Amino acid sequence: MIDAVASYAKEFPMAQEHFPRSPGRFASAAAPLGNTVEVFLPSEPKHVKTSRRVAASALERWGGVPARVADDAVLIVSELVTNTILHGGVDTHEAVGLRIEDTGNELLIEVTDGNSQPAQGKAVGGTDTVARGALLVTRLAREWGSCNENRTTWARLATHRQEQAC
């Protein structure tokens, strides 16, 4: 697989991977392993696909995250970025921030925009095909919420790593 972060970084120099976590960011319960990626995406629907590629590529490169958890993380990234672009009140001149951190015990996903209205779920009927993003995040994440005056929506997923046999 082509490394999506490197590919994205060529097109958008704002992409970066870094270690350790920047001070002042949303605090994680565990010390970071150094597996962190942060990108800023133009607020356009076509960049939801980019966010999924960046997430999948980083998780694959870092290794150790079970495939089911990685799939859930990519789906959560897609839902949070989509919600931000479609409902966040961000115009196409503003960037949407995506940050993913693997602490060893959990994945922390953060999506930031300029809107101070918190993400929230809506009641949906059994045949509705839209407005299911928050419901999916609620079902897949261990917990989720907002911080940074509601400008950042975050989700945590337990990685359930298994001990390696000697």
C-alpha cells in the first residue's frame, strides 16, 4: 500500500507525524508510544476519502492494532470528518484537523473545526439511511465527546492488544 501520509504530505505540506504528543493537547490516560499522525484537510467532501486513507495507512504502518479495531477507527474517522465537513459550518477555506494517536492501550481520534456547536446524535428510524454517524461512533468507540470549546470531537477505542508469545 502506498503510504497515504507521505503521499498526502506532498500535496498538502501541513501533514505531519510527530513524537511526542504536542503539549496542551487533549490529555491521554497513557503515555504515548510516538505513533501520532496529524493532518489538516480542506473542508471539502472529497477529502473524507483522504482522511480514511491517512488513518488506514498510519494504522498499518504502526502495526499492532487488531484489524477489527483498525477498521472501526477508520470508520470513526470517516464519520467524524464527514460530520465536520457537512454540519460543522466550516467553509472550504478553513482546514479540518485530524489527529490520531496510538498510546499502546487505546487509539485517540480527534477531529477539529472552527464550530463551537458540539456534535450530537439525532433520532433515526429503522429505514433512515442518513444521520447515523453519531450512532456509529457511539457503538464503536469506548467513549467519545468534545473538548476545546466543542471545536474538537474525539473518540477513544481500546486496542485490546494480545501478548506476544516468546
